[in-house]
Amino acid sequence: MIFFEYVYRWWAIGKTYYPIGGMQKIADTIKQIALDNSCVILVNTKVNEIITENKKVQGIKTKNGDIYYADKYYAVTALMPIPYEYSNSWNTFGTKKRKKEYYKLKNEVQNILLNRICEKLGDDNKNSITYAELGTPLTFERYTNSTKGSFMGFAYEQKNYRKFLNQKTEIPGLYLVGQWTFPGFGIAGVMASGYYLAKELLKKDAIDLEKEYIEYYINL
């Protein structure tokens, strides 16, 4: 995963970065962060069983009989339609360079949004937050290479209704999926674009993907 992120940056951004201390430094840093937060790291430890309750993973049991339960944290995503041009393009003034003014504004906006969310959901929700991170349109642009950080493909306007790229291309064996293709934007739309393309391609081998999909989840 780390390797491909670097390859992506070479293609999309045209800049090459290499961590000081080598690639191993990334794994070592993650390990140290885990230790600093009272995490337990087990090396060369075989897991014999994944513990589940109500069809949800709760922990693991190792070969020597030790049991480790996972902390019950939940990831929550909140979407706020704040434009790319907000406050002089998030205090970058069109340069796309993230300096201290950018991070200051980003932090201020994050705190405002969190406070508004917690006003609706109550103190229990506020006290349960262990980590929060705001992704601005510039963040999306940086990591996806989509103009102005678009995460929904074509602008969601009436004139663009039913505007999608064809999943089939003129190049044999090359197909497209994602936010710009049918059925389009959002996580569900992107996943569905892959599903429907796979379904179409598997027809050639007389494989009914929809039938297998339904049977698989019924038997869980």
C-alpha cells in the first residue's frame, strides 16, 4: 500500500519523496505511536480463532489460549458542503500551498463543525471522540488529483443530469469504474459502478453475479 501511494504521487503530482531513514521508518513510527497509546504489539503470534458476537468481530484467541478483545471504536464521517473557494481558497489564495494560515483555518472550521454536531448529539457523543480530522476540498484535490477536490464526479447540477463516462473504452480489456462513471458519485455509487461492470463482464462466462451475491449473504 505504501509503495503504490508513492507510485501514485510520481504519476499524479510529479514529485518524488522518500522518508528520512528509509521505508522501514514508516512502520517503525506507526509501531511507536501504537506503543505511546498503550497498544499491545504481538509478533510471531498465531491466531487460532476470531471471536464474534452477533455476527460482529469482538476479538481474537491465540494459539496459546490468550484472548484479546478489541476496543469498541466507531468511525463516523460527516459531510459538509463547504466550497473550494471558501475564505480565499482556504487561505491559500489560489496557490494550493498549505502554510500555517491554511492549517489555522482548517482547525477553526473543524472545531466549529464538531461543536455544531455535538450540540445536536449531546455531551456523551462529544466525550467519546478520540480523534478527528477535517478533509478540505484541497485535501481531496491533493490525494485524488480531481480538480477542486471533486468527490462526486461531474457537478451535481441539472445540466449534468445523467452525464457519465462510459465504462467500456475503445481499448480492448480496458474498463472504467468510479465517481465519473455510471452509476456515479458517493461511496455507494463508486462501489456499485464496480459491481455492475463485473456483473456485465461475467455474463460472458455465464456467471450470474447477482444470484451468487444474494446466495452468499443469505447463507452468512
